[in-house]
Amino acid sequence: MTKNDEIISQSEIDDLLHINEFIEQTKDNSLVSELKAAILDSGKLSLERWISLRDHIREIEELIPHIELIIKLKAEEKS
């Protein structure tokens, strides 16, 4: 591996920071807590926003098997 192969781009750093920020959100300030609050006050979102939200969640659901595979492979590699 050359030195250039080890360099991470600013875009990759930004993506990693964004993902880590999302993962490390506190219990009181998380996507789940925001969703629960919106459900309790369903008037906060219009029908179009609820549909859009559901579409985004569907995309996440499609990624879950891939995430599970990554977790399994990384856990096996660590063992």
C-alpha cells in the first residue's frame, strides 16, 4: 500500500463524521425520540411529510441486511 492509498478525502471524513454524529446521538436527542414526539403530536407533520418519512424509513429497512452482514463479518474478523 502506498502513502496515497492511506489518504482519506475530506468528503470521506465528512461522511464518517455525519454517520458517527447520527449514531452517537443521545437518547433525548435522537431520530427515534423525534419520531416518537411527532407521533404523539401527529399534527406536526403534514400527510406529505409522513409519506416522505415512511419512504426514508423503507430505504433504511432495505439497508439493514447489509448492515447486519457488515457487523457479522467484522465480529468474525475480530475473533
